Amino acid sequence: MDRSFRGRVALVAGGTGALGTAIARAFAAAGAHVVVTYRRADELEALVASAGADAPAIEGHAVDAGDEAAVKAMADAIVARHRRLDVMVNAIGGYAGGTPLWKNAPDVLARMLAQNAASGYTLARAVVPAMLAARRGAIVNVAARAGVAPEAGAAEYAASKAAAIAMMAALAADLMGTGVRVNSVLPSIIDTPANRRAMPNADASRWPTPEAIARVVLFLASDDADLVHGASIPVYGHG
């Protein structure tokens, strides 16, 4: 069994969503103590129940990533309790699409930026000081293919993901040589129950699964990726 993260602490923001659950479970299976943020208690309960023998390695914090003070307090509490914070993965995100830019409600852009870009900004500001103090750490931000290959009907979503990619690339430049690494992953449509329901006629076998994306995230957070910094890794599946 792979226990390459034994003794390490990983924060998975949005760790009870479809992708976040796969990432949290993968870190726990690899030996990490996993802290997840959540909004609904039933989703945390489902994650812990699905983790089996690794369930004791998972703890949850009910935190809104848009509340900078709460996020900072959570990061400080993690470091105070565990004396370290090795990894931060941001799996928070949202989608709005299917409508041309000029027909969308005026609040769609602000909502997409809050969910897909501002969350990573707030989380990074909270965790980077502890990682700098330790002179090591890994940040992995989940963006999307839309951030580099926008499609019709999703201008606001694509803009928010492009902003997230650029922000993490700039943060990586800020942290060059510090021992703290920053990378992004760019999934295409993820094979989740919600996406299958939304696109019943699509060939879901071509989409990347949450588990496949989680393996890429774990690699980027691992010592094996110590030379990978400032990258945006496509995880497009077979479509």
C-alpha cells in the first residue's frame, strides 16, 4: 500500500464534492492526515463513511472559502494542532454555462469569479505563510480546460478559470526558490453523476474520472514532483 504521505497534513478545500472526495480519500489512503472544508454536514458524513479504515485520518471544518478571516483562522488552527501544513488542494468551483455573454444575468461573472478564482486567492493567502516558515509545501489548484480553451456559452466560467490559472502561475513566480511549489490541474468535463445527468447523450467514457484526477493531484503534491513548479497540467481524458 502506498503510504508516501505518512505523517503529512493535507488541506483539501471543497473536499466533500465529487472531485474533492476522491482527492481526500486518495491522500488518506496514502497516509496523510486530511483536513477538508465542507458546507453540508451530510456530505462530510458521506466522505468519512466512504473512507473505510482511513476514516480516522479525515477531519472536517465548516468554512466558507469566501470568508477570509475564517479561512485564516482554520489554517492557523491546523498548524497549531498538527504543527505542520504540507499540502493545500483547492477543489472548490462552480459552473455556469449555456447562455451567450450578452444574455446572461449581470451577477454571473461575479459569482464565477468568487467560486473559481477568489477561493484560491483566499486559501493561498492563508496557507502560504506557514509553508514559507517550514520552507516546504505544495499547492495544487483545480482549474479547468475552459481556462485555456474557452467554448461558446460559458464566457464567465472560462474567464474565472483563466484568472485562476494566471493567479497560480504568478504565485508560483512569487514563491520560486522558497521550497513551496504551486501548480494547477486543468480537467475537462469530469465524469460525475451530476454531469451525466446534465449531458445524458454524451459519451462519459471519454471524460476523466475524479479518481484519475486525484492521482495527478497526488503526484503534484508528492516529492516525486519536486521539480514541477508553475505548471498547468491538462487532464482531459480521451475526449
